[in-house]
Amino acid sequence: MIEQATKLINDNQPIAAIALLTQHLAAHPADKMALTLRAVTLVQMGQAKEALADVDNLIALDPEALAHALLRADILAIDGQMEHAIAAYHSILTQKPTAGNVVLRLGTLLQQAKRWDEALSLYDNAIEQIADFAEAYMARGAVKHHLGNMLGAADDLRKALELKPELADSLQGSATSLDKKCR
């Protein structure tokens, strides 16, 4: 059944996939794979609120699974429920403070909310816990740049590129101008 639903999704027939998954879940309400696939498909269709119901069922079935909590936080962010998403990401970091992907997602939301000091503190803490977290150095550099700390931003950019040179591919033209301003 999961294979059939996946094929329907890949064939750009998400409504048929949702119908198949819904029918299956009526008979097997505890099927975590089906709940997850339906939730992800609903999000892709722009039905975040409906997807949250499936994720809440997943969390009820397996409250310790951080993957379900992360999916819930992601859906809240997609749905524009920023404060709830921020709280959900914080909750995950309380359980697993070295979850780098969660740090980056939370940091992005804090930056979008213009909560620059919180974002800076988040990245500082992440770097303390994960010394080779190149993406956190890069993100912290962006926050420092926004706050006017050009030298600190350039230092973080350099450190990020030392740790992970392939990050240079993701840079936009501003990095070289930033580096020149700091010399």
C-alpha cells in the first residue's frame, strides 16, 4: 500500500494517494509509515492543518520519537505559525541539544522574526557544543553582519570555510565585499 501511494505521488496524483492512505488508515490507524506519508503529502498540497492532525497521531503513538516532533515543528513553520514553531524547535533542542539541523531551522525562524540576539545566542551555544559546526559559523556570521559586526562576521565566514570549504559554493556576492570591508 505504501508503494502504491508513493507511486501515485510520483505520478503527480496526490489526491488519489491521500484517498488510498486514508482508506488504509481507517483500517490501520496506528500505521506510522502511512501517517507520515499522508502528512508529508498533505503539506506538499498546502494542507498543513490537516497534516498536523496526522503528526499529532504519530506523536501520540510514539511520544519519544524526535522525528515526529521535528516534522510537527516544520509543518508549524510552513503554516506560518512562527511562535509555535519556535517553541517546538526549542523543545526538541532541550531533548537533543546537538541536533544541528534543528539549530539551523530555529535560527532561520529567529532571523525571520528579527530576533537577532536570540539567533546569535542560539548559534553561540551550538558552536560551543559542536566545535566543527561550519553551518552554524556561517549562520552566526550572517547575524553578526546584520548587527553591524563586520569583523566578527568575516571571522565566522573564514572559520566556516576552513571547516567545510564546499560551503563557498553557497555564497552570494556579498561575502567577498564583506571580507574587503573588514581588511
